[in-house]
Amino acid sequence: MKKLLISLLILAGVLVLSACGSESASGEKNEIKIGATAGPYSDQLKDGIQPLLENAGYKVKIVEFNDYIQPNKALDEGEIDANLFQNRIYLQNFNKNHGMDLVPSYAVPTAPIALYSEKHTSLDDVKEGMKVTMPNDPTNLARSLHMLEAYGWITINEDVDPTTASEKDVLDNKFNLKIQPLDAAQTPRSLGDADFAFVNGNFALASGLKLVEAVDVEKTPEDFLIYLTVRKEDEEKPFANALKEAYYSKEFLEYTNKNAEGYVKPPYQLK
């Protein structure tokens, strides 16, 4: 009977330990799960941030996603602790449309959206009826259209919200361009039959495109930089502070300078 009681106590102890495996004895979280789109941002986490967090005593798991919907759902449902893939305009609209309260904590080094082509090397090559592809999510679609407007190729209705302008808001299409919104992940593949394609930085670099080879690169404002995102209730938790310290560190600045040529740096890396 005594041996049975001891065995039961040992088993109970094992179950308790397994249930608390991601917390330290003090109750603080020591494992961080971070979601990111496959490509430069997951690489940035693995190579630039994860080593710093592990040196600070954390276990880190990077979860890769291939769309712009699941990372926020996973974060909201507690499957991951933070994510890295979106700008704060996109997040603001996502929160509103899905009833979430996720928080953009701070910007990170960002690969800008850029215009690529396999057929042309200059904006001056534009001609009547050319095909231009671009991401179909509202934020990046609007960014692409405003770049076309800056080239003088189209005119957008000035009465619409500039952050959500779509192809339906084009009032004047000077060259009768065939504007085709696509899933963002598909835009690199569209280069085979499009004249020009706007490609988000993460998908461009993941597909082997180089920023220095783009026909044009967006001068990215701070609202469109990529933000590390957490749940509102986790903003001040130790793991969130550890993440911030890693991004703001001298070591990560050195990593950025060495490995992120052409990226737009966040304000804290410009001081």
C-alpha cells in the first residue's frame, strides 16, 4: 500500500510539472512562441532575436505561417505569444473586423513593398494596356495604388480613405493598365505574365527577389513598418519586455546592419 501511495505521488508530481512546463518556479513564462510569415521575418527572429532571448533564459519556438489571417487568430486564441508579419494599419483594420484587441508594440526592420518586373527596368517603360499585379489585402492594395498614382499612371478618388483605396476607386487610368489584385503570396509568381508586380518585402525576399533589383521601392512611412504584435493583456509581461530588449539591443542593431541591406529601420535603430 505504501509503495502504491508513493507511485501515485510521483505520478501526480510528473503531471503537475508537465502542465507547468512553460513556466518557471516563480510562475513567470520561460517559453515564448512567436508566429511569423515564412521568409525574412521568421529568419530575423531565428537568427537575430532567438539567440538573445535564449541567452536571457527563454526557450523560443518560431511558428511559420503562409497567410495574413492565421497569425492573428493564433495569437488571439493564445496558441502563440506574439507575431511578426503586419503593419499597424493592417492590424487596426483586422482588430475592427474581427473583434480583437491585439497591440502593435514596436516596429522592426522592414523589407519595403517594391515594384518588380522581369520585362522592364524603368518606370519609363510603361505603355498602353500593360498588366500590373499587386497584393489584394486592403492595406497593401492601397499602398500599391498610391505608388501608381505617384508615378502619374492613375488618379485615385480623393474622397476615399487613403488606407483602404481599391482598384474601384481609380478615376483615371492614363495608360489603361490592367490592374489585377492577387493574394499577396502569389504576386512573385505573377511576374511571368505581368509587366510589373508590387510585391511585399517578405514574399519578395522569400522568393529570391532582391530589393536592389526592384524597379522602384516604397519610401515606407512608420505606419507601414512591420510591428511585433502581442495581446493587450501581455504588453507589460516579462516575456514581452525581454522581446523588446532584444530588438532594442546593440547586438540586434549590428545584426540588422550586417544582414538587412535595403530594409527600413525603425526609429530606435536610427538614434
